[in-house]
Amino acid sequence: MQVEAIRRFLNNQVTETAGAAHFTDSYSDGAYNTAMFGSPFGWSLLDALIGDQPKSDLIPKLVRGLLGGRKRGHWMNTQENVFILLALDRYFNTYEKATPDFVARVWLGQAYAGEQMFKDVSADRSKLNSADVSSRGRTANGPANLTIGKEGTGRLYYRIGTQ
């Protein structure tokens, strides 16, 4: 019963956007919110979530929020750096341990849009211009589904944007 109450409380403290998330804490006057990840306690929330709910969609968003909180490549102080790096170490050892070795393929409706091979760890990016397939991806019933497939080991990160 107490675990469920703690989960509910923490879920109510999450501020989410489409790409990132962070926990907030309201001070007693209720007028000011601050990111709790600025303290050792706050960063332990990411670590606890990995242990308690390892399949949570919130985990990668919290990591992106964490990485987005850096200023000039680091966080506020040495203590923050240590606790954040410990939380990131747990994340990468849990979710990123498989070396990428896969091919990602994209379809728009029935139209094949392209593929990209990924081998080893890299910060390389690939861009697929959907203009070439967007007209083929439409059906008489309207827009078609976008499908992304992956064959092989490792994690695929992607971003979809429209113009």
C-alpha cells in the first residue's frame, strides 16, 4: 500500500513534454516550483524508477531532461555531477549494454521510404526526406501510417518531425 502511495505521489510531481521530463517540488507557499533533480535525493528518483518500473516510458524522458539540464557541459556543482553520473551509469548499464548492430527501415503507407544500417556506438545522424514518398503514401482514404521497423540488436532512437 505504501509503495503505491509513493508511486502516485511521484507521478504527480512529473512535468513532461514530448521529449523530456523532470520531477518538480512545490515549496510550502505553493508559488514556486523547482526541478528536484538538483539534489542527490532528486537524482535517486531516476535510479529508483529504473529499479521499480524498468519498462516505464518515463525513464528515457527523464534521462533527456537530465542531459538537457547541463550548462556548458556540466551541472551546477560537484555533488550534482556525481549523483547525475551515477544515475546515468545505471541507465546505460541497464538499457544500453547491447552494442548496436541493426538495420532500421521506414515505410509510409505501402511505400518503402528507406533504410539505415547502424553498427557500433555512434553519434551519427541520418535524415530521411519524406517528400519523395509522401505522395505515394497517401491513399484515397487520406494520410497513410508511418511504420518504423528494426532488425538486429541495440536500441534505435528516432525523431519524427513535420513541416
